[in-house]
Amino acid sequence: MPYDFDLFVIGGGSAGVRLGRISAGHGARVAVAEERFWGGTCVNVGCVPKKIMVQAAEYGAWMEDAAAFGWPHHRHQQHDWAKLAAARDAEVGRLSGIYGKMLAGAGVTSFDARATFVDAHTIDVGGQHVTAERIVVATGGTPARLDIPGAELGLVSDDLFTLKALPKRVVVIGGGYIAVEFATILRGLGAEVDLMYRAPLPLRGFDEDVRGAAAEALAALGIRLNPDASPLRITKLGDGLMVAMSNNFMREADAVFFCTGRTPNTAGLGLAKAGIAVNAAGAIPVNDDHQTAVPHIYAIGDVIDRVNLTPMATAVGHALADTLFGNSPRRASYENVATAVFMSPPIATVGLTETEAAARGPVDVYVTRFTPMRHTISKREGRKSLMKLVVCQDTQKVLGAHMLGEDSAEIMQGIGIAIGMGATKQDFDRTIGIHPTAAEEFVTLRTRTREAGVRRAAE
């Protein structure tokens, strides 16, 4: 039977828009449906507005630091939340509009409506039924609340971008990258912040040296850390809130943020009607080609809960478009994906942690901590940088690079290229550094800090 479209994409975020635009460029008849906002989480309630707010928080510290360099200190007034929000929202609106224009320019049919499955080839989009030969689910994720009494009194990450004013006292629940970024933003803009997390250190899954350095940096910002603690309940207390904690402490707050993870956005899509089941986490299982249990239906991006990063989603969307319609089958690699945490100072990492690498065999570990030149002058506490390389003893390949420090995300992008190409420690060593920079430390690490991992006995 003839179909209305060659490809129907459910979700107009980073993954879906890239997939739809490239597929249309290859000559496919494409439709994309988006029920909320074009550009998805990243553009509207994620990476972009968050980074703008991180930068706003940084300016306050820079103004204070400027006095040490001879500039007069002008931070006499409170931060203007409304002015920041207006500038942020204008940029978000501009970028979101670009996504729609890109699709239109590529000849893609756009639906500003919710799309759900009727059957394996039929989609209900805003009450209209359309058919497609191939369908891709790219609906992303949604922030989760903990299942505790009073959870409805708390906010989720999306809510930061609609607040009309800065709360004076905030409890941020969670120890992942969203939690530490939000704690940094809110503290940097003037709030009193408690960060509450279940583990001894924040940022589970990151390198242990980085986790320890991150906890020190957060505390130096004046964030009160509450490790090994979980919220038990949230109750109203006058005009504010009270959070009861598992360690028998209580915290008063004007706002409580749940930064406790995100869940795949699969509820209500009618997946069962198409013959697709989700796993225990609500994610759609796919094979290495991103096919679901139904071969002509695919899923990409955060909805599969694999590597939940915007550049990963766009890379997979582009690769799938080339595979399906570009006569150029290929896959985007999930290995050695560089990423960053925009706390203050930021973290950036690529490759294996020391623990992960050591589990595979013996490694050489190189670590350095130093005060950046800027802060030898500013005297600001808690701004030490940490840099780390994890090197395979047998091959001398650099398996992982980790950094906490200013400009770490900008530095790590280039390191990611090197590690992806299989660079050895000797390749790093023979590279001439740019002086004076923090980045040059990565190519001047000469003294091994320690060994890790156990050499396996010969078979």
C-alpha cells in the first residue's frame, strides 16, 4: 500500500529534527510531530538556558575577583533576575524558531501536535491519521520526582526557567550533573543552597578524583553539602517548606528542586498498539541499528536511555538518516563521548574512569592539582584545577582524560579527538604546550602518580 510519508518522526528535539532534515535532504518524504516546543529539552529547558544562567552566576564571581586585578569593585546591588530571564528567554525563542525554519526549508511536513500510534504503520497526530513506511520515536525524557510524601510541593529542573524570582533558600535533591549545576547557578545568583545526595560524594559514575574535587569546589562556593542523606518528606511551613532528611536533620527552604534523574518519555504513546514494549525504566529497547522489536520502527535519543547527551542524539539521527535514505549505512559510536558538567568550576571528561580502566587491566595514572594563574592573583578559595590521564600500561594508549577547572569543556573537546584516534601517552608528551595555559598541563604530565588495576595471569 502507498504510505503518506516515507518517514514519520515523533519528537522535534535534537535527534528528531536532525534525522528529519537530513532524511528529507536525501529525498525522503518526511513528517515530524512535536507537541511541546521545537528543539526539545536542550534548547528550551536544558543545555542552552542552563548555560546562560551558569554564565550569569560566573559574572558575579568575576566582578569580585576583578578588584584583585586593579578594577574597582562595583557589586553593590542584587542580581536582576527578571533581566536575565528576559535575555535568556529571547535567545531560547530564537533558537527554537530556527529548528522549525530548518525543517520547513528542507521540505519536511511539521505537525504542532501530539502523535501516538494507532498501529505499526499509522499515527494519530492531532486527531488526524497518517501512515508512514518507517517511524522513529525521538520523544526524549522528562524530569522525575521522588515518590515521597509532599513531592508535589517540589519543583523539577524545567521549573527553574519559569521562576519569577530567585528563591532565598533552596534545597536541591540529587547528586548528578543536573543537581550540581543547579546548585551552582542558584548559589552564584545569591541563594542559600543545600545539596542533598545519597552517596558519600556527588556525581556517581564520574572519576573518583573528580568527584572528590567537585565536592570541595561546591563547598567552597558556600553550598551546604548533605551527603549520605535522602529526603523523607516535604511539608508546608508557613510561606516556605520543610524537608525531613534520612539523617534526622531538617532543612527549611523557599523552594525544593528534585534533580533526581530523568525518565524516558514513553507514557501514552500507544507503543503497545505497534507491538513495542518498554523496559523496567520505561526506555525503548533497540539493537545496534536503533531498530525496535518492530523492524521498521526505530528509537533514538534519550528515549532509549543510553548516552543522554544532545550531540550524541544528533549524531545518531544523522547516521540513521544516512543509513535509511542516503545509501550510506553507518553508525554513530557511543565510545569515548566527551561530556561536561557546568558547575563552578566546570568538569569535563572523555573515555574511561580510573576504576573502569583498572577493571580491564593495569593502568598508569597521572594526576595534577594546581591553582590557575587567575586565582593566584584573585586569591579565591576552592578554585584549584585537577587534571588526570589514565593510560594503559601495555599499549600506552590514553584511555581516559578528566578535568575539573576553568575552561575544562573547551579544553576537553580537542582531547576527545586525540583519545578517539587512539593517541598514546607519548603522543601527548611530544606535543608542545601553549604557554601559559591550563591546557598545557595535559601535555606536560611526566611523573606517574600511581598504578592501578591487576595484570591478569596468562591463559
